[in-house]
Amino acid sequence: MATPTLDKADTAGAPEPGFADSPYITVTFRIRRFNPEISEEATWEDFQLEIDPKERVLDGLHKIKWELDGSLTFRRSCAHGICGSDAMRINGKNRLACKTLIKDINPSKPITIEAIKGLTVQKDLVVDMEPFFQAYRDVMPFLITKGNEPTRERLQSPEDRERFDDTTKCILCAACTSSCPVFWNDGQYFGPAAIVNAHRFIFDSRDEAGEQRLEILNDKDGVWRCRTTFNCTDACPRGIEVTKAIQEVKRALITRRF
Amino acid sequence: MKIHKYDTVIVGAGGAGMRAAIESTKRSRTAVLTKLYPTRSHTGAAQGGMAAALANVEEDNWEWHTFDTIKGGDYLVDQDAAEILAKEAIDAVLDLEKMGLPFGRTPAGEIDQRRFGGHSRNHGEAPVRRACYSGDRTGHMILQTLYQNCIKEGVEFFNEFYVLDQLLVEEDGVKKSAGVVAYELATGEIHVFQSKSVIYASGGTGKFFKVTSNAHTLTGDGQAACYRRGLPLEDMEFFQFHPTGIWRMGILLTEGARGEGGILRNKDGERFMEKYAPVMKDLASRDVVSRSIYTEIREGRGCGPEGDHVYLDLTHLPPEQLDAKLPDITEFARTYLGIEPYTDPIPIQPTAHYAMGGIPTNVQGEVLSDNTTVVPGLYAAGEVACVSVHGANRLGTNSLLDINVFGKRAGIAAAEYAHTADYIELPENPAAQVQAQVENLLSATGTERVAVIRKELQETMDANVMVFRTEQTIKTAVEKIGELRERYRNVSVQDKGKRFNTDLLEAIELGNLLDLAEVMAVSALARKESRGGHYREDYPNRDDVNFMRHTMAYREVADGGKDSIRLDYKPVVQTRYQPMERKY
Ligand code: SF4
Ligand code: FES
């Protein structure tokens, strides 16, 4: 068994999450501002800040809000990638601000930050999430069973449990849906997140409403709109294989086997 | 100002709030007011599991679980409540499974269980596998499953509505709940919700610490709303410091990591928990492990150039096991520390994690206005409440359990009460206090900044009322908090708008944190003993003669408007367990 010692950790060169001992750098956050109380026009605004590159983009946004401009508005809560509040477009890619370290996005150039696309911007980085959650509700995202409930738990083999493990990780951040060109062009499309959550139930051996859910997704605004651009898979901060899940739903629609 | 009328109003949409909503929506017209979207709640951050003596993998029973809970809480637990918790745990887990929760499974297809700190077989003989889990995202799965079932039941949510005031009306000498006042984030509009019953399920208050596992939004809003209206707060000095937070960041790394075999080591590579807890070792209760870590650090055996942390070592566990059982926390180490847990140990330090104290309730979730009097129509459940099942120190996996058991109980009780009760007439100008608070902050021109005061508060809390406390450190904190509360009166916000004014809300949240921090410090100062999460170096022993009792803190307002804290005490409910010395 490897017994770690101080030496080992030090020479392993594991980067320390230090604040005091690491050099601060100056970065520019170029943020897309919008506040209809002030103007109907959205504008870009630059902020310069001194920050440790090992900190999160979210830390940078907080620094701006807390020290430079209190009106900068964004959603956040957990600050470590599990609540799904702070999906935004960072340097043109959808990411969670709390899961993106500044050093990983080339801080030598201005870092652009704007609201996710395809949902109405309400103020700065805050969008209207209602259409997104509506699509989620539309796929009936809850277990549906028939007959009497057992007194103990329903049995499920580890293999059956594994079958839908990936899609249970979704935190409903909308990074996938708002990176999808089909969704941008037509907000009626259910979008990848709703399909991911339908997948989570369709492939759950305990669920008995797979046919119903598949019919919903067979709709003109359903899975067939997907053009397999893989943007969603790239965007997912939970590492869910979104495109694969959509493909599995498509296959299930053809074979009616799941 | 808009006025709404509901039978039942629930404040908060984490685990406790949504579990309550599922019950109360079936029985009464219910509105859930939540400052976040429900799925953003911090229940989703819980990782390791939910305890229940299912005995799926080895012998276990709920009586052992009751004992562990009481012992874990250093005998400050109300034993009748702990019995309910442990007994109803089994159905609480089975309920969730039937709602669709994807638990980990045994080869036979039953719900799998893992070890967790403080949970033992036969009253402390050896660790027992009692925690039902879903990878290391059990809280996430509970939050998702409850939200999914809220959708199924048609629960009515008011998302991004901040409850800022609790309306209490005195009728025949009894304080009753008339409803709540809320601020709508999107529009800045103030709403009054008149209701027959109100359930607080708004979570914890951990953001008054700097190194914390708590979300930015955990600012004790429910506790503060009740406290300001003269209701007591119970046992606020008891706060849990989780042993394994990511060094300096505080992000939680589940105790399940030690349940799977992870080991804590000091700079010499020594498995130091063997010295402090010969039987349970790394799986002793959290207060014990956190103190042991700091003892190692103080005695010069901490790791790193500043010797200010220790290691959580998972390197001896097979990578497949880490991938299957601990995928999220291993990813946190990679993302935030750049460390590969397959090959390198993870630097950790204790992190402020959980408020054992809160709004006092009985086992039906009814809120108390003193040691015994119920406030008709007012309920609380989950971390905001103090039943008290956690006493002086909560066992891991008992909070996910608490929100399910007592969330369900509060939901049923509140809805049933709403059937028998009438609306209480609203006070004149029900929104006056909130309107004044909002207008004052928006028009203020003071020079103090919210972020500056908050940072100073967090620093003083970390330095003075964390794992080790003395009369002197606590007094320093009390003084500092007093100074910060003064300065807070001179605070102003930059955003003066109505739309999504999170600047304003952060100012309001800071006001809540300041009030609650003061209650915590003042309660801690008066408790001249060491028990569970409250450790006084100047009084290192438990003192059952003088302090086997719950603290009850009340806000008193003098004629001139100056407020102060009055402390009172409430007896602990004991059924069959006599206090013993706590050894692990
Ligand atoms: S699938 Fe991934 S990107 Fe899409 S909503 Fe879920 S977590 Fe976010
Ligand atoms: S703040 Fe929770 S996911 Fe980023």
C-alpha cells in the first residue's frame, strides 16, 4: 500500500490550491450586460481584475459584483458544479462558471461571458428558465408503475441499475439544450436535457410508461429533430453522454425495445 | 403588493420542503415559496447516504440506530424524537425507492448499504452497513426524485420568491401564524401569502463561516424571520464541522470515502485516528474526527508547507471502486485541486457543514414559542428546525433521513391543521416591515459594503467559534459581531433596480447571518462545557449536571429599540438511554 508522505506529495508537483503563495494575474472579463430597466440594448462591458488563476470564473464574477459593480447579475448557489445554477457561455462555450478555472481558459486574452443562448435574457447572465423546465415536465419525469406497490423495495439488479446510471446525473443546468443549434432555431424542440431525463426513466427496469414517453418524443418536436452535432455532449458539465442517450432513445423508437 | 391565499405555505424547496409538499398538496391547497429553483437546493450537495436499519447486507435494527444517534449527539438528543427518526427511517427509504430513487443495489437486487461514521452494530461493537446510497450523489438523487414527484402531484411552486417576514398575530394571548411576506426576485414586487399553516424548510446558515461546505445561499433566512418576531432558537451553539472539506475551499468530500476504506493520514503518513478512536477509527463521529485533525495540525503533524491540513488517502482503493462508488468527489479533487486521487492523497481540512440547532419544534413539526407552547399553524422541518434528533452532533446520513421523516410529518400535520383551522386575520399593513427594509436598503447611501462586512464576519467566525473555542475567543467574536452589526446599519447597495436585484438580497442575507452569528456566539459563551460539536478548551469535559439541557435564545427589544439576546434552557427528553462517556 502506498503510504503517502509529505515528500511524495511535494515532489509529485501536485498543484496546490493556494491563494497566498501563488501569483495573482490580471485578467479581463468581457461581459454581455443587459438590463431593460436601463436600456433595451445589450452591451459588452470590460472589467479588469486581479485574481489567482486557479480560482473559478464564478470567483471572478463575485469579485466584480462585490468590489466593482454590485448590479452585475447572475445565478449561483453551490459553487461546485452540483446545483446547475450558473451555466453560461464562456469564451463561446457553454460551461458552469463554478466548474471552470480561470487558468484553463487562456486568461491572457479577454474572457468573454454571456448568457446561454436560446432562452430569453432577463438581466445580464440571467435567462428565463421556464421553457426549459416546461420541456422537462412534458416528458413525465417521474417513475410510473402499474399494479399494487410491493411492501419492500422493488428489486433491480445492479446491471439494470447501471443501464440508466449516466442519465441520472443530470443537474438540469441547460448547458446542453442551450448549446443546440436546433433549439436555437426552434424553441419548440424538446432539447437534449428533456430527452436525457426521458431516457433516465425509459431505461429504468422499474418503469412501465416507456411506450408513453416514447410517443411523446416521437412528436414533430421530439428526438427526430436531433442532428447529432454533439454540442450537447461537449457542453455537459456532468460528463453525461448526451448524444448517446438521444441515439438510444431513437433506437428504442424504431425497435420498441428498451 | 399582492395578496395570495393558500391553506398551506411551505418556505423552501429542498428535501424537507418538497417532501412536505408532496404530502400537503394531496391534502390541502399548497404553495411552495423558494428563493431558488427547487433543483438548486443544497440537499443536492449531500453525497454519502441516508441511514435506515434495513438490514439488507448485515444484521441491524432500528434500536441500534436510535442508540447511535443519541450517543452521536452526545446525549443532548431528545430521545423520543430519535426513536421516531430511526423507526420511520425504514419506510422513508422505501417511500423514496417507490418514488423512483435509483439506489445502489446488492447482487440480489435489494438496496445496497455502506458504512458511515458513528453507525455501529449492537451499541458500538463495530461499524455497521446502514447507509443507503446512490453513488456519492445520494442527496442529488433525493432532490431530483422529490422534485419529480412534486411535478407528478402538481405542486405549485413560486420560484425565486424570498420569504422575508413571518406574520404572527396574538389571539387570546396565543401567538398564531397568519402567513408570510415574500419578495419576488424577478420584479421586486412584495407578496403577502395568507395561509392557515406555514412550514419552514429553508435550510441552514453555514455561510457565516469562511471555510464551509454550504452554498452561497445558505443564510438562515427562515431562522432569522422567526427569531425577529420573538420566537426562540434552540441549541444554536452546536454547529458541525465536517472532517473532510477540500483544503481551503471547504467543498465536501463525503464520509462515504472513509466508509469505502479511505484513511486519514498526517504528514508522517500515520493513520492518526487509531490513537483517538481505537474501535471506529476513521469512522468515529464527525466532531471527534474534526478535533483529532486539528490536534494533529496544532501539534505540528499537519501536511504542506504551512502544516495546515491533513490527507484523505484513497490511493490503496482500486480505481474501479473509486469510479463506481465515489465518482463525484474524485472529480472534485481533479477539477479543483488538480490532484489524481488514484495516485495521490487529497489535502483536506474540517469545513463548516451543518447547524444542529434551529427553530424548536415538537415531533409533529409544530414550532414552539417557549419550552412547551405550540404556535398554532407554524411548522418547521429539516436543517432550519431543531426537533432535536441531532443533539450536540449529527451523525452522517441522518440529515437526509431527517428531512424525509420530519418533512413528511410536518407536511401531513400542517395540511391536517389547515382543514380544522380558519384563516387568521392579517395584521394591518402586513407588508410594512418588509417594505421598510427593502426601501431603506435601496435608498441608503452609507459607505459600508456588504462583501466587506460579510468577509470580516466569516473570518471572525472561523478564527473564534470553530472546532476549538474558549471564553476569550468567543468573547472576541461577540464583540466583533456587535461592531459589524453596527456597521451594517450604514450599508448600501449599488443596484437600485427592481429587476433581479441580487445585490439587495445579498444585503438582506447578510443581515440574517449577522443576527444568527450573534445568537450562536452568545449561546456558545454561556455553555461552559464541552459536548459534541461545541468544544470549550477552558471546559473540556461534558457537564451533565449543569448543561444537560437545550439552549433557548430569544431576541428582546428594549424600549429604545435596542435588541439583546436572552438565554433560557429546556430539559432534554430522555427515555431509555442514560448518558455514558462517549468513546469510539
Ligand atoms: S444533460 Fe448535462 S448539460 Fe444537459 S441539463 Fe443535464 S447536466 Fe446540464
Ligand atoms: S453554482 Fe451550483 S452548479 Fe455552479
